[in-house]
Amino acid sequence: MKQIVGGSLSDSGDGLRTNFVSERPSSWYAKLYQRDGLKGGHVIMLGSGNEAAAKEALGAYPGGLHVGGGINATNARSYLDAGASHVIVTSWVFREGRLDEARLAELVQLIDKERLVLDLSCRIRDGEYFVVTDRWQKFTTLRITQETLQALATSCAEFLIHAVDVEGLCQGVDLELVKRLGQWSPLPTTYAGGASSLADLQQVADVSQGRVDLTIGSALDIFGGNGVRYDECVAYNRQHTS
């Protein structure tokens, strides 16, 4: 299990910046989340060779985790059968920098939209947020807009959106993106990127008017961080979902 700086990903691996590498197996984290009643955690396969570890986590907490990274129409069903509640898809539904509506429709027909999370992770260009694919290195033509989110909401159950430019840096959340997502998204939406303290959870809730969830990675103590304690996050979650 690794925590990485999102913007440093590349096909070659050159320049990859890693915040933390765990000695614990993926199943340990899955069982921890299961013990504490946390659903929807993200198991992301960063490149090839991680399939066994991903399925180990899914098997340890059946129905409790989402899985992403290299998901396509050929393998999506196998990860659901292995225990994932949802599959997370980005790059496969884009081709040559554009959304491939035929591929998206194929995936929806195969697994049903209620099992699909669309990852619309994005980077800023000319003041706009554009979806990026292929290890977050390639800009697509798809902008994050109200119209985009409304249209795609008919093909998935949730959105997952990393603010790639701040991902893994623990230097603050992109509140402008959070605000836009809160105003525009018609579906449950999870934002990731830049969280550095427990206060970020409340700030994201406030800015989005309670319509966007926050995922915390590199700042969390169980991932080698020193900004947020896992047990504090669990307590916050219980307090605000009861």
C-alpha cells in the first residue's frame, strides 16, 4: 500500500514521489474499515501487478470497498465478484482525449450504473477544470461543468474527483472545486486532494453545503501522516452520519 503525490505519476515511473509505503497488507486496512463501519473506501491499483493485493482487500471486506485503476469492460465484473461494491472507472471511457459514450454505455449495460463510480479527476487549465486520464497526465476535452455532471449522472451512481494539482501534498483543499461540485453535482460526490487536518472535513461540508464528501489520504496517521488521526476521523464520521 502506497500514498503518492498524484501529479507525479507517469507511465515510466520517472519522477514518482511517494509519501508512504506500508508494511501492512491491504487486507489489514480493509478489516480496519470493516470494524469501524466505514464504507466506500477506495482501493486504487497504481499500475500492473496490484490485482492480487486489491482482491485481497475486497475479499477481506465484501461489499465495503470501491476499486479502481485499469478497470474496463473485460475485468469490471471480476472485481465485483471479488467483493467490490462499486468499480471506479476513468481512462477506459475516454479515447483520444474525448469521452467515448459507446464504451460508457457498454460498461453500464454490463454491470449496471448503480455499481459504477465515474472518476472525473481533474487539473486546472486556463481557469477551468479539465478531466485528466492516463495516470492523470493527459488532458481531455471534458470540462467539469454543471452540464457535464448532469449528463453523466444518468450513467453512474457516484462521482469521485481528485484535484490532481494538490493531490498528496497536504497543503490544503481546492475549495473552489469543492464549491462548484456542491452547486453542480446531482449525485453523491467524493472530493480528494490536499486535505491536511480534521478541520478540512468540516470546511468541505460547509463550502459544499453538505453535498460533497472528503477523502483523506497522505495526512492520515495510518498512512504515515501526522496531520489527522484515524480515530478522530471515525469519530467525526459517526457524529455527522448518525
